[in-house]
Amino acid sequence: MHFEMLQLDTMQAAKELPEVGLDPYYFILHVSIDNSHSGHAAMSLECVVEYIPKITEIEGKEATHTAWRRIQAGYVFSEWLGSEEFVCTGDPTFGPIPITDTADTGEANSITENANSMPCSCGCQGAKLV
């Protein structure tokens, strides 16, 4: 999911490349492609929202918690991949985000609502980019 999210450096490139005379079109497209409402980020979130209840139904709660931990680990790994600042200490105080019976839809909706309320600074003023 992290890999598909719109990143700050994409927004910066879209804004700063024209300042040095370079075409920002690739990065402007990715502002649209990776958006949290209907782009790759939304698709990856939807996959998780559909996957977790299926695991619960087919394999049970224990398998669901294992699957959720794997999703979390993948997100963290993607977020810190290539970073020299991240050091895994194995500290158990940073445990998993728990899944409750309502989390599979409630948390996803909350994530989507927060992401959709973020202002866009790409200068497109709501125009479709593709």
C-alpha cells in the first residue's frame, strides 16, 4: 500500500521541474494515478479491505491476525526501504495495529476520508489530468 501512495517527492518534482525548464508531465500524471480516491493507492487499500474478511471467513481469526501483521510489515518495509536511518531493534513495544470486528471497514474508510481531504497543490484546480 505504501508503494502506491502519492509521495511528497512526486509533488515536489511536479512543482519544481518547470522552475528549471523541465517537463513535469510524468510527475503530474502520477499525482492523478497514485491518488487515494480512485488511483493505485485506492486500489491497494480496497484489496486489503476485501482480503482481510475473506481470510477470517476461510482460515479464522488467528490467520487474519497473521495476514494483517504481514500487511503491516510490508507497509513498513516499503516505507523505509533504502533508508539508512531505519534500524530494526526488535523492540516489542511497537506492536501490531489490532484488528477488531469493525476495523476492516471503519479504518479503511477513515484512511480514505483523511487522504481525500488533503489539499492538492499541483495547480490543476480539479481538472482531469488524463
